[in-house]
Amino acid sequence: MFGIYITHPQVKIDANVPVPKWGLSDVGAARTRKAAESGWARQLQRIVSSDETKAIETAEILAEASGVTVEIVPAMHENDRSATGFLPPPQFEEAADWFFAHPEQSFKGWERAVDAQARIVEAVNAVLATHDATAPIAFVGHGGVGTLLKCHLAGRPISRDRDQPGGGGNLYAFGLADRRLSCDWTPIEDWQGGLQMDARERLIVGLDVPTIDEAERLVSTLGDDILFYKIGYQLVFAGGLEFARDLAASGKKIFLDMKLLDIDNTVASGVENIAKMGMSMLTLHAYPKAMKAAVEAAAGSGLCLLGVTVLTSMDADDLADAGYSQDPHSLVLRRAEQARAAGMGGVVCSAAEAAEGREIVGPEMAIVTPGIRPDGSDKGDQKRVMTPFDALKAGATHLVVGRPVVKAPDPRDAARAILSEMVTALWPANR
């Protein structure tokens, strides 16, 4: 279940009033009321607020929707800036930059970033220590300490590049079981709750780039919006296996697209070592003997084995040239049946075969679909493609997207657009 950290939206700025006593402006209150109409707000079973007026007012509006009583934790207050008092916006932004850039030093008497981080982490952990992990909970507070908490949850150094967008009134989400970030800063009125988190678990971005440096830059650009990455041959042969280990250790999920096929013993030995690397998914060609050997080798590891049915770049003519008498559709369905019989975790197929594939493999197995192209994007060398919305409706569980994100002018915007389309597809009314 989810936990969320919410920052108060716009406030009434009054230089004659202590900052902790500022309340919400009309705009801030209106935004919070709109957020309170969302399904996620009604799901909240606990709302915990700092003792500052703007946070309490935000929490109380949300509490009206969920029917809970706001709990006050004074230690969740914003970083202490009383030494300087109110600073006009331009001066404040310069001071905030300095605060995050020098976390172990004090800006003109301000609370140090390291101390503020320790305080907010301790306060949140104290609440969660006795909290039911199946009950959605919201912490309502402030941008500065919220960012420091986010850096801690992400296992990253203190940095302002993880700060919220301007204006306040944003949230990020994390899993209550693993305390892992599941949604980056999102305006409170735009968040889609559990569906947005679900979409993030299902979108796999293909790191189809030639160097580790490029892969690192892309992962940094996409930030906490993307949880799952595919690493294939191109990056593997440029040092990608160590990079995959590092990403997995940082909390990301890795789909290692190796498409293994060899004699049984060799496949089994490879799978055993890959299972020790912390990977989430691994592909092998859906040949019955290879799949059986892999399943036995991966037993108890948690590694999801995927049988590659027919490459999405291949059509009937390609299969005929390769010596197959069946058309792609028929061969996909046959191999899906063989994957189920072998005890595989799922199959890889085009979205065009997902619906019938789901009937064969049942409700539990994963169906991972490459060849996903948002409307208007170039198909490239893919011949059997589908939009994210249609692929999920057809029965896919995970979507692999490479070039539409990697080659986009703004990869993060492209990824967010795909996630938004996926959220729409996941609404119960659209399933």
C-alpha cells in the first residue's frame, strides 16, 4: 500500500507574520479541495501533519474527504529559518540553493540540511514504526524537508535537483512495505493514486544506447518517474552487466533481455548466475527444453523468466525465410502454451497477440510487449506495434518502450505522457 508526502500549496505571504503561521491562499485552498475530490484522498486512513498553519489547513481539507482526524507531529516542521526571518523570493531562492549545496553548513544561522533531514526522517519513521502497512497514509508538510526526506528514500545525496516544482502543492509516493519511491513529484490535483504507481511498475524503458555514460544520463534524466529498465545486447557488451547490478542495488528493477538459447546445462548455468545478480526479469527463446532447464535453475530465486515467442520485427515472410511453416500469430500462441507448461513466469509477444495469449497463459503469467508506439511516433523496424492504451487493454502486463523515450527531445516528458496513457487504460471503467 502507499504512503505519500504532500507539500502545502500556495500561501498568503505576510512579512509581518511569522512564516510558520502563514495560512493557505485562496488558490492553495482551491487546489487542495480539488485534490480532496480524488479517489486517493478518500482512501487515506491516516493523515499526519506538521504543526505549521499552512500544513494543518492542507491536511484538514484532505481529512474532510477521508473522514479521519489529523494527527500533528511538530518535528515535521520546515527547516528552521528563523535566524533570517522572511526573505523576499529572489533572496530566498539564492539561500535555498546554498542550503542544499552545503548540507553540513548553516546558512546565516539556519538549521543545517543534514540536521533537518535527520529530524524529518526520524519523525516519519517513528510514525511508520507502528503503522499498519496495508493502510494508506499521508504526511503533510513542506518542500524543504520533503525534499530531504525524498533524498533519503531514494538513497541519494542531499541535492536541490530533487526539489519539487515551483508553487508547492505537490506529492510523491512510496511503498509502505519497502519504503521505495514509487512516484516522483506530481501536482496534488493530478495524481492518480494507486493507478499511477501501478503504471510505473508496468512501464519498462529500454536502455538502447551504446555507452554506460549515455545510459547513466538517461536514468538520471528520467529520475524517479521510471522504476523498470531493460538492458539488452547493445549495453551488455559495453559494460552493461555491472551497470545492471548497480541499478538493481539502487532500487530499480531490471529486465535483462539476453534471449538465451543453448544446450540445457549451459542455459541452466547462465540462469543460476543471473539469478544471483538481483535481476527482476530475464528472457530466453521459448524452446521447451531451454525453458524447462531455466525454470529448474531459477527455482526459489524470484527471477521472472520470460519466453520470447516471435520477435516483433518479424512478419510471416520473415518466418518463412527462416524455415517456419507457421504464421507469427499461430507460432506465438503455440509457444505461449509451451511456456505455461514449462512453468515460466511469462512470455514476450507483440500486443497484437496479447489478448489470445492471455486466454492461453491464464491470469497470473506476465505478458511483456515490445513494439509499443504512442500515436504519431515512428514504427522504426517494428512491424507489429500498438499504442500503450490498446496494449494494456489487450492483456499485456508490462510494456517495453525504447526509442519513443530514448530518442525524444525530452525523455522525461515522453515517459510521463506514456505513463499518463497507461493510467487511463488501467481505470476500471476502461478494462
